[in-house]
Amino acid sequence: MTRLSRYLSLSLLAMSMCSPLAAEARSIKIGVLNDASGPYSDNAGEGSVTAAKLAAEDFMQNHPDFKVEIVSADHQNKPDVGAAIARRWMEQGNVDAIADVPNSAVGLAVNEVVRGSKVALVASSAASSDLTGKYCSPNTIQWTFDTWAASHTLGDYLVHHGGKKWYFIATDNALGKSMVRDGTSVISAGGGTVLGSVNVPINTADYASFILQADGSGADVIAFATAGGDTVNLIKQSAEFGLKQNGRTFAALLTTTNDVESSGLSVGQGLIITQPFYWDLDQASRAWSARFTERQHGQSPTAFHAGVYSSVLAYLNAALAAGTNDAPAVIRKMKEAPIDDALFGPVVVRADGRAIHNMYIFKVKDPKASKSKWDLLEKVGVLSGQEAFRPLEQSGCSLVDQPKGN
């Protein structure tokens, strides 16, 4: 090859590297931050990482020039640990968005870390309604459900089905306190009464004294404002004390299919729960759940897992449409138009960052009615997103335009 031909070849190579096609190639990194070893690990944990990877694969199949990388870490249910991981990911790990984040206290801490940055918090599992209320941020969206929706959905349903007198057993953290606060509001509005509540530490092993307090209250409904392993222990120990007698209703405000399966239908039978997703809800949920279950060695997906998949996929689509990885710009794009989601149905992301979609009410099945290990729930009601979630004007979010006085 002559010197001239070599020069021309190198020039053509350099030009191709600077071509529009090369410039358009993009990448984005999503960090899944959750409880990998504690009481919320069954409901989120490794399953949430699998869900995020499924979302990345589905997105890249449609957009092969766009690379998505998924990383993960365990926040150990400690706000300082979660905040430190988020900060390290931002400053050293080139992470563009942080997803999942079960544990409201950790979610609120990470929310403050990413505020004002170019990194997003895609909080599919952090449940405190304050996240899109008084602590809302242009960097944050909240996808799956929250304490207001969980409390309102069950409160509204049970108050209108004879559950007028309530007693709460709540985790002594941001999650439990938010559920009691939000539940009390809707119960009172529906003509019911909260007779009392008790706060218990996370990871409590013996609930006997708290259960006896609830039993002695005379409540029609005993509500568990807990999550994960704490709810499983409450369900089992309440059954041991025979609290289901005398027509009393039990409601778990933030439970999942994993919790029900771990408790067993024989003790969980009749428990009322609310979910935005169930694996056997429709054809689309069954098809996606089959893929997830195959990856997770037989585990059925929880609503948290489905929320990670849907929220990450929606975020990736918005990032593509926005033409940037800058979090506020991507989230603005998500708020522009309704999202047709395969697992949650029509979704609208509001100005406060709250994703609005249907919420369903389920009753745990009689063991005799169950046909398989994960055939656990019977749908008994549904609320639309507009009915289930806090009205936008009541959010207290600074991103929401407030009506002007006369």
C-alpha cells in the first residue's frame, strides 16, 4: 500500500469514527439500591436486580445502539449507608439513575442526595407519600405505590364493608408512621374510628404484647402498617393467638405475595391486602411473570419487582426521547404524556413525580381454593388511580402550581 493510500485509509477511518452514527451511540447506567439481606430482601433484593436487567434487555432489543448497564448494592436498611452508596455512585460510578430503594427512610435520604444533581431517583419501592409530597424533587419519581394509596385503598374498601373501628400495629419508622397517618385520615373521612396504634421496632421477633393490645382494643379491623419479614411474623403470631375469631378482619397495608406465601394460606386466609400488580391479573402479567420466575428459579414476582421493571423501562424510554441522561430533563419527558405500561396499565406521572395507576384489593384465598404454590389471591375490588392516590392539590409538593387566591 502506498503512503498516499495509507493516508486516505486512516482519514476515512477517522471520519467514520466522527460520523453521526458513532456520535448517536449512547449508554446509561442504572443502580439498583435495595435490601439484599434483611427483612425486605424477599420482596425486593436480587429479584429487583433481575427485574431491572429484564427491562434493560427489552429496551436494548428495540434499541441495539443504546447500551444499558445495571449495577446493584445493599443499603442494609440504614439511611446513612444508602446515602453514602448513592453519593459514591454519583461521584465515582457514573450512575445516571438509582432504582428500587425499599425502606422509606433510606429513600428519603437518597432523595436529598440526588436533589439538584443530574442523577434520578426512580423509587419503585420506597413507600412514604412524603417522597412526592413535602420532600418532592424534580429528580425523583415514585412508581409502584405509597403509604397514602395503600392506606386509602384498604381504608376506603373496609370502612364501606363494615370495618368501622381500627387498630394499627406499625413499624417504628418513616414507613409505619406514614401509613398510620394516612390511614387515619381516610378512615375518619369514611365515618370510621382509629381506636389506637402501637409502634414496634423493625425486625421484632416477638409480637405477643402488641397483638394482645390490639386484641383488647375491640377493633373490627387490625391493620399491619409493616412490611417484609415483620408482616410475616405478625400474620403468623396473630393466628397463633386466635385473633381471627369473632368476625375480626385483618388488613396488611404493605404486603406482597412473598409475604403471603411465607405465612401460608392456612394462617393468612382472609387477610385483605392491596396491590397494583399480581402475577395472575391478566395475560400480560402472566407472560412477564413466567419470564421472571424462570430467571429467579421458581420465585413469583412481587409488586415491587414488577415496579422496578416498569419504572426502569419507562425511564429508559424517556431518556431516549429526551436525548439526554440529565435526570430532570428525563423526568420532565416522563410527565409529558401517559405511559402505556404492560404491567400497570395506563400510567400518568404527575407534576409531583407520583405515578398514577389502578390499585387492586385482594383477599388471601382459602387453601382449598388454591391450585398452585403462587395461586394466593382473589381480587375483590379495584380503585382507579384518580381514586386511589392522593389528589395532586393535597400533595404539598413545591413543584405543583398552587391555585391563586381571589
